[in-house]
Amino acid sequence: MATYDPEGRLTPIGSPEALGRTIRRAREQTGLTQAELAERARATRQAIVTLEGGHETRAVELIFDALATLDLELAVRPRGS
């Protein structure tokens, strides 16, 4: 299971669910509410709920399909690490 790593190590993200879990953990660790994250990300709270829930939107599905086709993986780490 992918987790947010505040120490800066890469976190592999292999699915929309893993992406959602990672974003939720990072948001919680920074003390933001979904509404606050949505405002800062210029999105709606419902978009954040959908993202954190690991729901496959067409955009997220396209990202994972393109990465798989190119034999690449997505990884997350804090900026500046």
C-alpha cells in the first residue's frame, strides 16, 4: 500500500486508489481540510473527495494508461526532497 512519506522518499503510486490515499494522508499531515485543499488547488471540494476516494475519472485513467503503455510508474515525494 502506498503511503505519504514526509521524509522525502519516493512513494510509488500504482492505482487511482493509491493516489487518493497518498493525497489524503498528505493533506491530513499538513492539517488542511478538503475545502482548504480545494481552494488552494483551485478545485471544488467534491473534486478533492473524488480524488481522495480513488475514483477513476477519465483524466486519472488516462494518466495510468499512458504510464503503463510506456512501462513507466508514477511516484510522489515532497517538493525539495
